[in-house]
Amino acid sequence: MDPSTRALERSGHRVTDARRTIASLVDARVGHFTAADLIADARARRQSIGRATIFRSLDLFTDLRVVERVDLPTGEHAYVPCEPMRQHHHHIVCSGCGRTTDVADCGITAVTEEASRRTGYRIDNHRLELFGLCPPCQARVPSDPRL
Amino acid sequence: MDPSTRALERSGHRVTDARRTIASLVDARVGHFTAADLIADARARRQSIGRATIFRSLDLFTDLRVVERVDLPTGEHAYVPCEPMRQHHHHIVCSGCGRTTDVADCGITAVTEEASRRTGYRIDNHRLELFGLCPPCQARVPSDPRL
DNA sequence: GTTTTTGCAAACCATTTGCAGGGTC
DNA sequence: GACCCTGCAAATGGTTTGCAAAAAC
């Protein structure tokens, strides 16, 4: 059974056709995607799922940590598939192909502690998103910043 | 002359009533605010400014680095007033009062380098946002996580 | 059988655009 | 006077909601 379905069951949510379909659309995706992308995917597959259901399921999957929401530099709201196991991590988003890679804590704790020391804030939460080019995209276009 | 106006002049943009008004609305704000907030503020002051002008001016002020856009954990798009001088910095947003404080590089460069080493990505850009409680808000509510 | 979920359509909200008139340099 | 900027209203795009029917447990 796939992780999304298992997450649904464990959390007491119902396993429905729509949710199964959406989970498989998410699995088929490479890199980040938007709700609109999934809506288009569903239509392309001729699997009719209401727009509202897509949004509702993405919310649910976000709660279950099957996906995570990221805000792209453009302000667009996107989602990335996400290992539910991993506790705390960040995403590197490739601006070439959109693929994302998770990275665990790389010393960010030291940064938040330093910031806290400097400002007196009690820091409860942070968001770190990294943007760049993944190795294949670097190889493909060594010098061209677009794609 | 206030910094926003100076920024307009230096950049060759016209200094208009609408822009002056919006600059003063921004100055009057404490903490982060949305475009909708400014629209409401303008209406409250009975200074009629078209919605479109607010959006256009906020875009312009963002380019001029008079304000900066942040994405709140809720996904809301907000703006924070911002020292145009400071080159690279991040924001700490208080979840109590919304106030924000700038912090310069606190070792984040080491983090991005480490992430790059681990993943092979060429990291071009990053976004770090910190959320927590500012000192006054900690004092006001030592134990209550809300406000 | 009860409760949750879906699909639809409409509502909603934030943001953008086209364009004619008005203001700034 | 030329060009930039504004306001308006309409278009747009993304997201949410109410509700009755359908599905899951």
C-alpha cells in the first residue's frame, strides 16, 4: 500500500477513489506542482475530480505531511511531495526542472540561535527555502541561466 | 524628505500624491501588512486611492527596496517596511504583534554551502524567514502561546 | 445507518489589465 | 508637450463554500 493511503488510514480519514487518484497524480509528478497542475493532470487522464476536491485533498495531504507547501520566489503556491518520516527538513528547488530535494538540518539551528541572541526574539518557527540548479540541469546548460 | 520619496527621485520615478500617501500609510504601519490593509487604511483616512494604484505602488516600492514581500506561514502575501541600505538580510516576524525586525546574515551562508555540498545543487538564491515572539510580547504573555 | 466525502456551481478574494483623463517633469 | 501615472471598472485566476447526492465505514 502506498504511503499516502497508509497515512489516510492511520489518521482515520476515509480512503476514497478521489483521494487515491490524487495521490497517484502526486506520485506521477516530478518536482513542485500547483493545484492547477493537478487539475490539468486529472483532466488529461479523463478522471473527473472536482476542483474543490483537489484543494481539499491537498490540504489534507499537507496535514498528513504527504506533501508540503512551498512558496516559490514568484509568490506562487506550490506543493512538493515529501517524506512523511523525516521530522524537520528543508527543500531545494531547482529552477531548471522544478525538481526538489530534501535536506536535513544543515546548521540552521545555529543560525536561529544567533538571530535570537541578537534580537531577543524567542524563535518558534522558521522557513528556509533554497533555490538553484540541480546537477543534471547544471550539466545540461553550463552557462545559460534560463533552463 | 522621507526615504521613500528620495528613493522615487533617485530612481527617476515620479513623485505623485498617490505615492506620497501610500508611503505615509506604510510608515504608519507597525509590523507586516497586506495590500488589503493599506486599502482599508486609505479608506479610513478618506483618501481615495484606486486599488490598482496600491498594488502598483507596492510593486514599485518592492523594487526600490522600500518594502519587502514576505510570505506568512498561512500563505498570505504580506509586506514589511525595510531599510533600503542593508544589502542582504532576513526578517523575524513576531506572531504576537506582527512587528518585524531585520537580521543580517547570521551564518546562513555556511548553511547554503553545506546544503550545496550535500546535494550537488548550485544554490543561487534562498529565502529564510523566522517566526517567533518579540521581547515585549514575551513579557506581556510569558506563557500563553496565543498573542 | 451514520458520518464523511464528493461534485457542482456560485461566491469570494486578491491581483491584473485596458484605457482615457490628469499630473509631473 | 511628452511621457508617466492614476482611477475606474471589468477581467482574471486562484481558492472556498453551501448543499444535496454518493460513498465509506
